[in-house]
Amino acid sequence: MVSRVVFGRGSFNQLSDILEPKRLNVKAPFIYLVDDVFKGNAWLTSRISLAYEDQLLFISADKEPTTSQVDALVEDIILTYKDRPSGIIGIGGGTLLDLAKAVSIMLTNKGESKDYQGWDLVKSPAIYHVGIPTISGTGSEVSRTTVLTGPKRKLGINSDYTPFDQVILDPELTKDVPTDQWFYTGMDCFIHCVESLKGTYLNAFSQSYGEKAYDLCKEIFVEANGSKEALQDKLMMASWHGGMSIAYSQVGVAHALSYGLGYLLGTKHGIGNCIVFDHLEEFYPEDVALFKHMKTIHNIKLPQGICAQLADDEFDTMINVALGLEPLWENALGKNWKQTITREKLRTLYEKM
Ligand code: NAD
Ligand code: ZN
């Protein structure tokens, strides 16, 4: 679990006070990985105070993080600084948060990040790392994974060293998120809750967080219950609780299929989950109906026919990625999932998207 967290509108102002005691020495910088959507945005960047050799790197979130991107960042840091950094601070959505987590792990673990994709493969504790979400939904700010696309698969580095040491939850940072993206990333949270609550791995721990986040999603996306600011606050906490819910259970069918789309077509996580979930009536009937209702309320038009032109080997690639995520299927459908989930079935589902 994340060991320290502050919450509140304006809490981003506490960043330098939080970091200063963690500075190891003047040659050990803090390195900020910031979504480049904030480049030239003084409202945010003027509150990051750089001292000594601290560095601020703007990074695009247009593509999801890859293992080679992580390895290149780590190599740059090692070559630039004699001393190991005092900390890595990720500011942005799931893309930047996952990058920050992965870089902090790879600064203390040998080899390439692709070698750590999987469960509990990380040997040494990461360096101090701080997560500051600027869009709500993925739960990356609280989770014990960092999802990376590698040469062979899209899979997280899941470990006890992955979670942030410190998180700053300042809902005001989400104020300029465009509506479509707000919906896609918000629905990631909704889908985390559905897959956790409807899964066979469910337990009292996961259920308590999942139910709270599910209810918050309804307040936000169906009832629009509260001011704009109140809804931002609620979505930030829904994201946190949704992440906590899957921490002790697992995601399910939508995530397995969405990883296939992401791997082959580069479809981003939030929108990919929406495209898939729209076709999962068979698995999650009431929740898919509610999802469609939320789409209508917010006038969201999802892309159609994204698999229409694909060749057989491309379908095979997506199916291999999806089927490789065994814990997700087992959570969704139980130990005998292989009796119902066949390659043909997945092909039919992908063909509908
Ligand atoms: P994102 O980080 O990819 O950002 C989506 C878009 O929103 C980008 O264009 C970004 O620039 C923009 N944006 C972010 N904050 C903004 C702001 N305040 N104002 C205006 N624009 C803003 O989106 P995401 O959905 O948060 O993250 C997706 C990533 O998270 C994927 O890589 C996925 O694999 C990962 N993920 C990780 C976990 C985990 O537990 N580690 C869980 C789910 C998803
Ligand atoms: Zn997700």
C-alpha cells in the first residue's frame, strides 16, 4: 500500500515541503516526469521548485509507456548524475504515474524492465517515488503495478516495491481534462469496480472499496450529484477506492481483451476498455446496460469497426495477449474458464469491435 497520502484542493502546494526532508544530498536530484500537456502551464509548473541539480522532464502521454522508454530514461539518468537521485516524481495520468513507478524500480534493479513484467520479480526496493495524478480513474496512484508494453507483451511490473511512497491527491489538478478523456479514464474506474465486484476473487477487503467506488461512479456519471468541484473530488476518491479494490482481487474480461487491442493497435487503456466493455453484455449484463446509459448521458461516441480490416495473424496476436492473462480470466469466470473461453469466441468478440 501507499504509505503516505495527502488529499485536498490546493494540496499540490505542499510538494516542496514534502520533498525537502527526502533530499539525500545536493548531488542527488529530484527528477520530475511531467505530462507534456502542462508544458507552458505556469499555473502548475510554477509550483514545482527546482533546486541544485533537480530536473523536470516533459513527457508525452500520447502513447502508453513501453519497456524501452523506461530503460532509455533510466540510462539517461544514470549517465547524467553521479549520485542516485533522491526521488522520482510522476505528475500526470496513468501513463506518467506508471513511468515514474517503473523508472524508480529500474534505478535499483539490474537488467531491462521487460525482465520484471509479471508478478513479484523485483528484487530490490525502488528509490523514493511520488505520484501526483492529474486525471482520475486508473487507480495507478494507489496500485502495486506499473503497466508496460514490452517486446512480447503488455503486462505490469506487479510488486511490493511498485506502489508510491507518497501520493498527493489534489482534485483541482484535474480541472482541464477534456470531457471525452474524463469519461474514458473515469470508466476505467467503473470497470475496475465491476470486474472486481463480479469476480470470483472477491473478498470483504475488495468488496468494501469496490462498492464505495461503484456508488461514487454512479453519483458522478449518472446523477451528476454535486458541483463541478465536488464531482472532481469524488472521482479522485473513486479512482483510489477502485484501485484498492483490485489490489486484493483482479480485473476481468474487459481488461484482458483491452490489453490485446492496446498491444496490437496501440488503443489507449481508457478508450480501449470502453470499446470492449460495450460488447460484454454476456458477462456483465446490468453493468453494460448502465455503461450504455452513461455514454448516452454524456454524448460519448465510441469508435466502431476498429478490427474490421485486421488479418488472421493480427487477430491471433490479440487473442494470444488476451489469453495470456490467465488470472484475469480465472477471476472473471472461475477455475474452469478454459471450457468457455476459446480462441473462436475471442475472435467473434473482437470482430464486433
Ligand atoms: P493518460 O495518462 O494516458 O492521459 C490521457 C490524456 O489525458 C493525455 O492526452 C494526457 O495528456 C491528458 N491529461 C492528463 N491530465 C490532464 C489534465 N489535467 N488536463 C488536460 N489533459 C490531461 O490517461 P490515463 O487514462 O490516466 O492512463 C492510462 C494509462 O494508465 C495506461 O498506460 C494504462 O495502462 C495505465 N493504467 C495503469 C494502472 C495501474 O494500476 N498501474 C491501472 C489502469 C491503467
Ligand atoms: Zn484499468
